[in-house]
Amino acid sequence: MDQLARLRWQCRRGTKELDLLLQSYLETGYLVADDEEKELFVELLELEDDELLAVLMGESEVETGELKLLVEKIRAFAVARV
């Protein structure tokens, strides 16, 4: 299984909100991201579903500034798709 297929599988979380946010970013932003941002996305996917949902919905914050920027990008890609 290649990296993109593995990430597609990891982005399927079983909640509509998470699936939409993560898939939107994966299909657009991830493909043009630099290696550092791609690593941050993989790190973000390691969060538990409830924590990841809280972070992406703005109810909780991540620890680092780089992850905060990525979370903002993910939200922007989802809004742009709607």
C-alpha cells in the first residue's frame, strides 16, 4: 500500500465532520505540501478521534505553532470546498 492510500485510509474516521475535513485537505493541500507539512499531517492523524475532532472544530488547541497553522489550513480547505 503506498503512502497516499495509507493516508486515505487513516483519514476515514467514521464521523462525517472528520472525514470531510481530513479528505478535503488530503485531496488538495497535502498533494502540494512540503515534506515538513506532510510529516505534521501524519502527526495530526495520530490523535484519537475525539481529540482530533475537538482540535479541528476549534474546541481544543494543539501544542505547537506549526500544527496550529496546519489545523487552520485544513479548516480553510474544507470551507473552500463547500
